[in-house]
Amino acid sequence: MRAIQRLHPLDWLAGGLLACGLLFTATGLLPTESAGQAMIRIGPLLAFLGTVIVLAELTSEAEVFDVVASGVARAGRGGYGRLFVLCVAFASITTMTLNLDTTAVLLTPVMLALASRVGIATVPLAMTTVWLANTASLLLPVSNLTNLLAANRVALRPTEMAATMWAPQLAAIAVTMGCLWLFFWRRGRRGAEVYTPPAPHRPGDPVLFRVCAVACAGFLLAMLVADVPLWSASAMAAVVVVVAFAVRRPARLRLSLVPWRLLVMVPGLFLVVETVNVNGLHDFLTSAVGPDGGVLGMFRASAVGAGLSNVLNNLPVYLAGESAVPLANHQQLLALLIGTNVGPVVTPWASLATLLWFERCRAQGVRVPLRSFMATGAVLATGAVLASTAALVAMR
């Protein structure tokens, strides 16, 4: 009973989704064949998600992120303009290479700690993290679960996806930078004129630090260069850091490192969405997105993806929207991906990364007014989705 009382609301949400999915399957509302196909499809995604979060958690324990954050602050040399560009680069690279949920879960407390360490306002750094966790997740399959699904559909390897999406990604980041500076970082909003750069951060265990840094670098190289599945690359890197911790700090290895909530929520979400999809959502999305694979169809797909993501959640919307896009319309599918990745920055439930970010901010005592979050997010979503879709059209 005590363990149940300690459950977080997101734990209840994850369990409820899985229970609903299983109930729908048991009652026949979701055909067994459709449920089985959904589970087969997400098997590699769950393997990747579980291992990459373990890798990122232990990398954080080894203080790799703290060293980088300290270096970023020192490189800014007390100037807010330089610090702004460096923080944007830090958050963007983390999202692109280690998944948007990693940015929300691990980079958020590092950035908030950085704010307190150098004596600057926390909200600008917090908003930098959550916005770029979403808008910087277009470039690689690893950046977002939706990207993994889209890459399979359009048969794009990591290098090919990067070659296709680099312009939309740059457009999304550029608009995000403009909104961040306007709403949170400009003079009069950030709370100070200059800051004092911190001293270099020295990791407590240099051996663990080096092993985890090399493991992360190896994961990125395997993902971009070697022809291996993403889940295999993340699993190999995770094994390396787990072994290193088993030798150096075995007490740090605990079951809570495994993202159980995500591993329960994602299958449940897939089953629930598949149920809704076979019972009417598919027809609605097919009509809303339309069969046009040209410019108008691409803008319609991105707009529908962004709008519905903020009403529901980006992962189920992408899954349902994917089946509504004709098989041959690869560019239209990528436009839908832009909407579901870049657009869900208005409501707190629009993406799992945003939910995780709110949880981390609350744990750190940082409060972002919901009205301000939604109003500024609406401006960002509109501008970034339009700019990214236009960049994708220009790349045709």
C-alpha cells in the first residue's frame, strides 16, 4: 500500500494506458493481429529507449554533463550573448545525439544547477532546455522515437536522414533562438547584465568520466558510421558504462536506472492509439491530411500534426497520421514529422519530453507560469513549423 501511495501521477498514467490497451485487446475492440503487429514494431524502439536512458543516466552520474556545462559557462566569459549561443548548441546537440527525453530528464537539472552556480535566472535556461528538446529533434533517427518510425517508413539511414532534414532542423533552431531571446534572454528579461564564470568542474572519478565520455562518443560513431541497429549501438555503449560502474561504483547501479515508466507507457500508448485508429481516427486524419504530396499537402500535414499533438500527444498523433499519409508521399510524411516534433511546445502534455521537463522543474523548485508557457509556445510552434516545412519544401 505504501509503495502504491508513492507512485507519481505519470506512473498512474503509464499503468492506465497499458491497462486500457490490454483491455481493448482482450475485448476485441483492438484486433489481436493489429496489437501483435504494434508490439513487434516497437520492440527495437523499447530496446533503444531502455538502453540509451541507462547510458545517459550513468553518463550524468560520471559528471560528463557537469563538466560540459561548466565548460559552456566558462566559454561564455561572463557575456550573455555568448552564453546564449553556447547553451543553445549544448541543448541542441544533446537532443540530436542522445534523444529528446534525455535532454528533458538529464540536461534540465544540469542547466538549472548551472544557473544557480553562476548566479543567473533559472527560467531562461529551463525554457532553452524544454524548447530545444522538441525543436532540435528532427535531424537523426536517434533524436526522437517518431524519427525511428519515420526512418523505417521512408527507408532513410542516419546519414541520409541528416542530409534530408538538416535545413528544416536549422530553420527550427533559428526560430527557437529568436523566440528564446525575445521572450526570455533579452536585456530586461534575464535578470542580470553579466555573470561570473564558474571554476572548472573536476569529476570525482576521472576514470569513470573518461570511460563514459568515450562510450558516448563510440555510440555516436556507431550510429552515424557503422551499419548497426540503433538499439544495438546504444546497448553496447550501455554495457560498457555499466561494467565500468560495476567495477568503480557498484552502489550506483540500481533498478531505478531503467526507465520503467517509459517502458510501460510506450506499449500502452501504442495499443490505445491503434485502437482509436482502427475505430475512426484514421478516417478523420486521412481527410484532414489529404492525399496531396505536393507543397500544399506538406503544409497541411505539418499543421495537422502540430495542432493535434498539442490537443493529444505527439507520439500517438504521429502513429495515427503515418497511416493516413499515402505510402508514396515521403515528403508529406516528413512534413507530418516536422509538425509532431517541432509543434508540441504549447501544452504541457503535448510531448513526453515536456511532461518529464515539468516534473524535473517542479522537483528543483522552478516554477514556469502555465499561461506564459502556452502563449510563448504558441508563437514558437507557429513560426518553427512554418519555417521548417518551408525549408523541407525548398530541399525537394
